[in-house]
Amino acid sequence: MANLLGTAHACAHPSLALTKYWGKRDSLRNIPATPSLAIGLAEFRCETRVRIYSGTSFHLTINGVPQNPDRFADFFSEIQRISREKGYRKTFSIEADSTANFPVAAGFASSSAGFAALALAANTALKLNMTTPEISALARVGSASAARAVYKGFTLLPAGGEHALSLPVHWPELRIIAVETHAGKKPISSRTAMERCRTSSPFYGEWLQDAANITAQAEAALYARSLPELGPLIRESYARMFAVMLSASPPIRYWTPLTLKVLDFVDSLRQEGGQYWETMDAGPQVKVFCKAKDCPRFLARLGESVPEAKARVCTGTYPNS
């Protein structure tokens, strides 16, 4: 029987990008080609328990479902490399069980929370005493967005960056309404979709330039905590990301008819003067930024106009919260 060498538990939250990471500068090291600003969603949680045994294998379940270890091979190799550098001389196996209270692989940034929780728990279980930037860099190997999810609060993952940066912005009045338009797994992974865009979209080069400019402007608006300035940049970022997807060969389409109904609904509220600004990731779900005082109006009108959509109000995660 394998010897139990260590155990630990960690929790992480999905990192919702205000401006989008889409594309890799170095696919082998999972280095992002675009910068991204993000905030964690406090009400969405991924809980991971890690057990370290003697051996050389990796096993993971998500909500009780065993996962393909090939998806985690790079992460496992990296944690082994780091362990040797830190003086951990034993060979080891990892068994991890993760549970999420939100849909997985459906466009809610579940991989960011999953790999962040895994990196945090593995560091503790192996007693590696890694710094937060080191844990962020480890999580990035599994999912670049996970580099952001290691931190609470607003984060910036620079283009070409190995770890994320925590931003000193506190915005307690901000809310994110997560609108679920489809409960199933998305048809194509983000990793596969990114590579298709890189190799086939005629707009990919322009996207890299635009993403940097949009993020720089959005960061300034974020520090000013100005939703009228930040909102249009949030919308511009995801819209241009999807333009790249639609121009890939073959085109990548995540949207459902219900997605379009929700987008039209949000636009109608803006036409009435409301400060509601949507974003989307690689999936059919819609997330809407607004002020706390404006949530009741949104939820009431959504129930009237698009009753089949499921909405959940989220606050941001912040340090020491």
C-alpha cells in the first residue's frame, strides 16, 4: 500500500476576465499572447483536496467524475520539477478530488478555479513554501487564467507573463450577474479554439494589438472605478475576441439562441440608459457588470423578458475577505 505523505485542502474562485486572454505566445509553456484584467467570482467556488502518496501517478476527479490524466500531465511534470528544486527528494503521486458549485467546462472559467485550487493545495500538501507568484506560475501551466485565480481581487496577467499581478483596487459596489444560457459542456475546449484562431483567423494579428490597447484603457478606467468608461471596453474586448473566433476556419460558434436573447435584452436596458455591460468567455454564458443598486431592476426585467435564463448575482473576491 502506498504511504500517505501529505494532504491539504484549498478553495479558489473562477477568474472572470474583463478584458480577454485569447491566444498563446508559447503554447508549450502556456504563456498568454494578450494581457487580461480579471476579478474572482466570490459565489462560485472550487474546493480541492489533495493527497500525496509515494509513487509516480496522478489521479483527479471533478464532482466525482474521473478526469483524463493527459490534461494534467504538464501540471504534474511542473510540480515534480519544482519539488526537486525545493529539495523534496521523494517521488510522489497525487490524488485530487475537486467539487464545483457551478457548471464545469461550460464557459464559466472553471479551469481557472480548478488549477488554482490544485496548485494551492499541492503546495501546502508538499510543504514547498512557494510564494504566491510561484504558485500563480505553477497554476498557469495548467490554465493561463488560473494564474489570476490564485489571487483574490482584481488581477492583471500581462502578455508574455509567467504569473499574474494583484491590483490594489477595491470596488465593493460592483456586481457581476452570471446568466446561464446552457447547462451542458461546451463543444470545443478553449485551448483547441485558441490554436485554431491563431493558425487560421486573418484577424488574429490585429486582435493581439487591439487587446493590448483595450486592456491599457480598461486598467485606467478600473482604477477610476468608472463603469461608464470601463463597460464599453469590457464589451469591446469580448466582441473582438468572438470576431476572431468567427473568422477562424472552420468558424467557432459558442452562442445559443438563448445567448442572443440575453444579449439583446442587455442591449435594450442600455438603450433605456441603464449601466449594464456584458462579457462572455469561450462558451454560451453571459456575465453582466453593474452596480449593486441596479441588480433588482435587471433581475426583474430578465424574469419578464427572458424567463428561461438562470441568473445568479456575484460579488468580487477581495484580499482578506
